[in-house]
Amino acid sequence: MEITISVNGTDNTVDVEPRMLLVDVLRTRLGLTGTHIGCDTTSCGVCTVLLDGTPVKSCTLFAVQADGRAVKTVEGLKQNGDLHPIQAAFKEAHGLQCGYCTPAMMLVGSVLIEENPDPSEDDIRWAISGNLCRCTGYINIVKAIRLAAETVAASS
Ligand code: FES
Ligand code: FES
């Protein structure tokens, strides 16, 4: 099937088998390897992307379900060449170790601070509850998302 997906603001028309998963199209057909694969069974969240602004696990979605829709991956977070505040905050607060969960954590965090500019620790932990991290103990991830919210609030 031929489908067209807007990915990070650019329309991409690709010929896919109906059974192809969105994560595989992103990684192998579009070269966007910032979207990771972990469990492949909807548990770990490392494959999270934004579909029309909502976090979804791209290992659980057929690419054809994204036809005509907008996907944002971690590669699309940068704004005019600058790091998105959530990326800068993860760097500043050292919100990562191996980095495997990080793209998904940043995408989820970016949505949270857009929807809730002053998130509590509980709000942040709830927002990332579908995303597993096996390195950090989550403490610096929570700090990073909080820092990003503060940075955005201070600049607006
Ligand atoms: S790879 Fe998609 S949830 Fe784990
Ligand atoms: S930083 Fe390694 S899994 Fe989260």
C-alpha cells in the first residue's frame, strides 16, 4: 500500500506492506533511528513517538494507521536548530545514562509540559509511567522534565 505520513513536518510517501509496524517504517524506510525498539510488545515505551501530538507506542501501530497523519520523532524536537528545552534540560540535569529510553522520555516530557506548564513530581511520574528506564532510577529524568517546565515558564 502507498501511504503518506507527515514526519517531523515533511510528507513522506512510502510503499509498505499492510503488516508493517510504524516503528519499522520510521527506522528502516525513513532512517529515523532515534525511535528505538525494546520489548516489541507495548511494555517498555522506548518506541514512543507523537501521533498528531499524542504519545503512542510505534511498535503497536501499523504504519498504515498513520496514513495522512502527523508523526513527531525525537529528530523533530529541535527548534530552528536549537535544542528543545526538554533536550537541553536532559543534558543539564543528566537525565540519562545509556540513553536508550531517552528519546521517548523526552517526547513524553515535551507533551506533558505543553499540557501542564507546572507539573508536580507525581504528574511527571504519572506521565512517564508507560516508559521504562533501566539505568537512572528515574530521579534525574523527573528533575530534567521539571527543569524543562521551569525553563519554558521563565521564557514566556
Ligand atoms: S518496543 Fe514498543 S513498547 Fe517496547
Ligand atoms: S538511560 Fe538507560 S534505559 Fe534509561
